[in-house]
Amino acid sequence: MKLSAKYLVLVFAVAMPAMAEAQSVGQVECPRSGGYVYLYSSMITMDVRGTLQCGEQVQITGRYDTYFGVRTAKGEVGYVPLDSVLLIKDRPGANQPKPLPQKPARELTPYDEHAAPPPPVKTLPAGFDLTLANGTPVHLKLGKTISTASAHVGDAVELHAAVEVVVDGITVIPIGATATGIVTEVEPKKRLGRGGKLALSINFLRLGNNEKAAVRSFQETSESISQGHGKDIVFAEGSDFTAYVDGNVHLKKETFLAAKDGANAAPAAQNPSHPRK
């Protein structure tokens, strides 16, 4: 007995949600240049947690208006834009993202499934063997308190790395590495209970080999009229900030090893051992 066209449409419509629910693994697509997409820790603040490589597989944890919630093979969770992930159906018993399938050795035919693109090949300029990737987060602490009572636009502000950043086993940004910020806006407290405003831009930091690396971060704080008592606005010493590496930074391992050897040799030079009598 043949099914009517209307009945077939109904069956197809009922089956569609089940098909969508079966798709809980996704593959990272790369709409932007560079072979990666950002993994955001929040859909509201758009803080960058890290980057995902083109072709990497992730577990889908939820779907929102314009973002997927995902979990990486390393256990990192966050959000990526919908157009950055291609949904793939789970295989039986698969709870974690799977490695990409190997490309068949024989030539593909129109009847073959589309092969997944190969993982991106890391390329470095001649003479370099490390890359501090664009968007790498750097956790910083403010070196001293700044306030609308005494700060001026253009004042330099010192910050220090609170967590080291390691690339290929090399500590590229050690704890205590110095970052420099500039005060970009100062609006002192006003009468009638109106508070002020204080803004800070973090521009660069010193790496473990003493080279400069550009970073980006903008921090602003103010007091609303409803809160206001005409207080000075303050960024307190030790306040936590996050800056992000601004562009890929190509480096040489040997410069970090040389800097480490020099640091180890300095204490020995200051405290030479006494010869035995």
C-alpha cells in the first residue's frame, strides 16, 4: 500500500528533531583566515578562553541563538559561533570528540563520503621555531593602586603576569613578567553625588627572553549616579586583568634558553664560592 504525499511529509517532519538530537559532535570549520576560531568563555562579555584549530572535533553541550556550547578533547568548555561548527552524528558509545578520519589512499569517487579536511600545517618563518599564538590570554595583576584623585591621562601603569604561559615546553611568559598599560581616561568625582570614571589600556609585555609582545586589553570602571556619593574611582593594587596576545609572535627557543642560563649564572657570580684553605 502506497503512502500518500501528505503522510510522507508528516513522517519526515516528525523524524527531523530526532536527527538533530543525534548530532552531539561537531567539527570546527574556519570561516576566518588563520586556520582557527576563538573559543569564548562567555557569550555576553566575549572573553576569549583560547583558540580551536580548523578540523578539530568538539562535543556539543548546547545550542543558543547564535552560539554552540562546546567541550574540547582537552576538557575546555566555552562557546563558538554557529557557523564555525559542522555537526556530525555520534557513533555508538562515543562520548568524547573523535580524531579526524584518515584520508583514503585511493582516488575518491562521487559515491564516496566527503573526506574531512586535513589538520592545518603549522608554518614558521625561517629561523623561528616557536609561535605565541594570537589571542593567547595572559592573566595580569596591577602593580600599584591608581585613582581618579591622582591619575592623569597618559600615565604609565605597570602590571605583572600572575600565571606563566608555556609554548612547546618553553616558558614564554614567566610569572612576574612585566606588562605596561596607559591611563586613557580620568574623570574625577563631581558634586551632587556624581561619581567619576577611570579607563586603562594594556599595550605590551616583556617575554621571558626580554622581547616585547603586543597585547590588547581595555579596562574601564565608573560610578553611576544612583550609586554615587562622589567617591574617587580606583583600580586597586593586585587587581586582576586579562590581556590577549595581539597577533602571532614568532620566536626562537634558543633566546629563552640563553636568558634562563644567564639568570642562573647571575646569583653564582654575586656569591662566588671561597677556596678551601
